Amino acid sequence: MKALSTKELRSKKLEELQDLLSKERGALFEDRRKLAFREGKDTNVVKNRRHNVARILTLITEMEKGSK
């Protein structure tokens, strides 16, 4: 799992970001579940997903405040 670039995310529309956010949150849940049941070994994936979710949420907030 690689980190999403901010430039790439800024080029997306609000609806696309919200869809991406739900996918990232679902993937984060699955990665945490795999670690809890010892099915996965790479703990860095969870960190990257959390950071991606934070980036997306930040951009969504910026877009919503910018439109008001």
C-alpha cells in the first residue's frame, strides 16, 4: 500500500473523494482485522491507510469550507 499523493487527491471532485474515503476506511478495517487475527505481518499498511484517510478528510473539509 502506497501513500496517496496530495496532488492526485486535489484533482478529484468531492463525490470521488467521498467514495475513496469509504473504500479506504473499509480497507483499513480489513487490514486491522488481519493483524488482529495474525493473518498479516506488515503493520506499516495500517499506518499508511490511516494517513490516507486523514489526507482525504482534510481535503473534503477544505472543499466544503471553500464552497460556503
